Amino acid sequence: MFLLPKNAWILSSAVLVLLVLDKKRVATGWLLPKHHNCPVRFLTRSKTASALLFAATAADEQPVATKTLEVCVSPGCVADGAETALLKLQALASSEVAITRGVCCSLCGNGPITRDPESGKKHRKITTNQKILQLLELEENLDPNQEAVLEGIDLCLKGDQDLQRRNYKGASQNYAKGIETGMSAAIALTGGDNNAVALEWVVKALCNEGTCKLKLNDVEGAILSAGTAYQLSQQKSSESLEVLQEAYQSTKQSQEELQALRSLFRLYKEQEEEQKGLKPARRKRITPMEANQRRSLEFRLQQLEATVKT
């Protein structure tokens, strides 16, 4: 486990997260639980969602999907926008439809491609919201929460564009708007079953928001955004831990940084074990840049373990 700033409230620009923790200690922050079974309350600035309660405990019986759609994530389809299509499909699909990462469909230049593995039917150029809704048969049945989620994702995608251009202020503003617009709706759509896949877009946006805040020298805000992402991901987001490590290092909070790094490398190991169970074509490959970053973080971890008293 690792430390985040203590004393009850996690604040991102779009969300307040209340964790039930010891309120006696004030200065250093609170300790995140080892398991993802503490209740978390999300309060947005939206009046309609001001008292939404989401318990971060998985339901005893998860709904069984009766249909599967695979999204091709080969390099060609990724270049055509497959990751965006995947996020939107995961966020909007009902519990009866499983959205998974798929392999190359041999239709390069027509991506993003989705495939129904049962029928073998392939859907080409899933590039617009209209095609996403058609694929999920939601054109005439879209409810307000789904509309809000779609709007929120599109705002966060604008944030991604600003982030690529290094417009950190603009990116941070778009992430804040997107999270505020769609996060509570996304939680409501999960029906309380803590569907981390459906919330992946929020987790990604919060991590990116944290990165922008670091660039804008808002370290406290970065820690709060990344901490929110970590909880929403059921403590499975390595990206959120990477943001936390950088934030703690910049403020010389060595104890907190050490615990964040230990959690991060435990998570890396879990992810590697999960990848071993997949067919080679479905495994997510680590890029050379990611491999270099991990080596640097491993060296930093060794330094802290040798110097920080625990």
C-alpha cells in the first residue's frame, strides 16, 4: 500500500472523493487500503449528481455477457482510431455485450474494425459516434447517462489533442469538463457492479489531468487526480502510480514515493503474469520508451530502498 495526501477528501478539478479513513492525522495524508473494498463517494459539481454513492466492491454475481465484439488493435487500426472506438464501446455497452481487444482482421485501411467472433461479421470504419451507437443498437434508445458519457469522452479526447500539442492548460480544462460531464453518469451506468472496463476512459482522463497539473506545477492537484484514478481503477492503474511517483519525487516526499514505487512494481508484475495467459497476438507489447522508463524507475526504487527508513 502507499500514501496519498490525508484527511478525508480527494479533490480533482471535477470530482470530490470521500474515503472513510482516520481523521486524527492531519498533515501527511491518508493511507490507501490494501484492497479495493472501501466505500468511495463521488461528488461532482453537477447538482443532479451531488449525492451519488458508488461502493467500490464488486458485485457477488456479475452479469454474464451473451454477445462479444472484438476491436482490432493492430497497428493499422490503432492509427485509424481503434483505441478511441474501444473506449467508447466499453463505456456504452450494456452488461450483455462484452467488448474485447482483438487481433488483425486483414482489412487494413478500413479501420477501426470490430468483429463478432460468433458470426464472423466484421464492421468497418467505426470512426463516428453514430457508427458506435449503430453497432450497439442504441440509435433510438440512448438514455441521458449514455449521452453524458459520450459527451464527456469527446471532451477528454480534445484534452488528449491539447496534451499532444503540449497545451497543458487547455488540456487540463478539457479533462476537467469531460470528467465533470460524464464521470457520475459512467458510474451510474455500471449499476453498482464496479465495472472497471466501463470506467477506463475516466481513469485515463484523470491520469492525463494529473500529468498536465504536474506540468503546470500544481503538484497537489496532480496527486489528487492520480489518487482518484487509482481508486476508480480498483487499484489497477499503473499510469496513476507513475504520476504519483513523479509528484512525490518532485516534492521530496521520499516515504510516499517509495510506497508508490513498490505498489507500481507489484502491479507491473501482475500485468506481466496476465499477459502470459494470452495468445501472443493478443499480448500488449511494451514499447522501448516504456522499457527505458521502467529501468529508470527500478533504479530509483533501489535508491530509495537503500536510503529511506520504513
